[in-house]
Amino acid sequence: MGRLITLDEFIIKRQKDFPYASGELTALLRDIGLAAKLINREVNRAGLVNIIGLADTQNVSGDEVQKLDLYANERMIDFLGNSGECCGIASEELESFVSLPDIESKQAKYVVVIDPLDGSSNIDVNVSVGTIFGIYRRISPTGTPVTLEDFLQPGNKLVAAGYVTYGTSTILVYTTGNGVNGFTLDPSVGEFFLSHRNIRIPNKAKYYSVNQGYYLKFDLPMRRYIDHCNALNLKLRYIGTMVSDIHRILFQGGVFLYPNTTDYPSGKLRLLYECNPMAFIVEQCGGKATTSTGERILDIPVHALHQRSSIVCGSPFMVDEIKSFLELYQEEA
Ligand code: AHM
Ligand code: MG
């Protein structure tokens, strides 16, 4: 086996592949990797320090906020704020975006959208959680304060996106639009090493992932598709952390569904910092990502930071199959 490649080495080597080849995005990705190591440390010792449980507050979407949600949010903001390459951050945990002052007179070009801790209802029971991030080039001129429009860009304008899954091991997966690579954290040396090169999603598989408890709240085409999965004896896997459910699908194939429900008519997950970065990664692996009414996720106009969306993503054959169910049963619905 050759020498292992660290995340930092890989990012620097691939710098020429970036759409706007410069060291700025390289530095930003490295800072996100550093923040992920700190979040990983807290997630790993969560049972030992006073950091599990609710923070006695709700976020802007009305979700209960966990102490680890806040910790992860603060670490990401600290690291991005000190990088000098990021001029603004929008987060699931913040009602509005944060505008960052220029550091060392750098004229930062990038804004970052984050879900600092995805799947936070799983923290207290030691089930895997994740971090999601997306990076956009700002629209407003450099050197001026960021504006809301800098964040309200469709997913097809993402320059980079990634996630970290804190599971049996901690893995960081990212793309800059030239394929997807995964890096596993070796806790003994505190480094992410390249472990999953050029991830490609299988065309179809025996897995589907959905909160089937909401079956009666789904539209008819989704109920019929789930009936179809059951008739085929497909295996249901649902962790309740989107990052972990989609991570499995990238390797083993399958489809992840969070359709619109009667409780959430536009879907529950957030477009900007959950669906768009994950859809970019899925597409870069050769998969597909649409809403539960068939629109490509990355083309949906973004009107608000915390806008919700439904999502259907994963193996291309299966996403296409769902589209055919939409066409077949939409009329009856
Ligand atoms: P969170 O970011 O507040 O943790 O919420 C998002 C999570 C997703 O990771 C997961 O797929 C979904 O919410 C689970 O929702 P439900 O419990 O309704 O199935
Ligand atoms: Mg989330």
C-alpha cells in the first residue's frame, strides 16, 4: 500500500480542478475539515461531558435545539470566521445570515451554508449524526457586506458541497463538481485520509429509505411507490439522519425519500443547507435528486434561507422509476 494521502494534501493537489482555481476555496475547505475534527471530538465524548440534551430553545424552523447543535454551529462559525476566505454564513441554527468582516484585508468571495448537526434527535441515543455544508461564490461585490441574495442561489450555482458523518468512523465527503471523494478520520493522528476515491452510486439496489410511519400522510404516487418497494421485498433502512441514510446509498445504492406530507405540504427538509448540498453530491456520484413532484432539486429557485423542500434522491434507475409513478398516479391523486 502506498503512503496515505491526507485531506489537506488532496485538496491542494486538486486545486487546479476548481472552477475558479485559487487558494481561497482550498483554504476554506481545510478550515471546514478542522471544524469537523472539533465537532467530532465533542460528538465522541458526548456521554462524558455535559453536552447531550436539549438547549431549552427552538430554532427558526421550530425544532428543539440540542446543546451539540449549538456547539457545532459555534465551531463552524469560529473556523469560517477566522479563515478570511468566507464573507457570510447561513445556518439552520440562525434565523438570519451572519456577515463576516474582512480579515487581514482579504476580500472574501465565498458564502457558506451549513446544517451544523444533522439528525440531532439521534445524539442522545448514540446513533450517527452529520454536518452538511455548501459553498457559493458571492454575487455582491467583494469588500461590501454580504446580502441575502448572496445566499438565495439555486443549487446549480454551488461551487463545492460536502458532509461529515460521525458514525462507526468519521468520514468527510466533498465535491467541487469534479467527482466525489471520501476521507476517513484516523483519531490516533487526528487526520482525515483519502479512503473512498471517486465514489459512484449503483444504478439500482435493494434498499429504500423513508419514514414509513408517515405513509398515510404521503400523496398517492408515493404510497404506490412504497407499495411497489414492499411488493419487491426491498429492504427498508431509515436512520433518521439524512447524511447517514444518503451516505449508505452512495455506496450500496437505493433511494432516499422525504416527500411532502399533510403536515409539511412543501416537505420538511431545508432546501438551502440540507437538500441542495446533498443533491449536488448525489448527482456528482452519478445519481439523481428531485422533489417528490419530479423537479430537479438543484434547479429550484431559493426564496428564503429556511425554505423547505421534499426530496427523492439516489440510484438513477430508482429515481426515474418514481417519476413514472408520479406520471401514472398523479391524475388519481
Ligand atoms: P435536523 O437537521 O433538525 O436534525 O432534521 C433533519 C432530519 C434529517 O436528517 C432526517 O432525514 C429527518 O430530519 C428525520 O425526520 P423524521 O423524524 O420526520 O423522519
Ligand atoms: Mg438537518
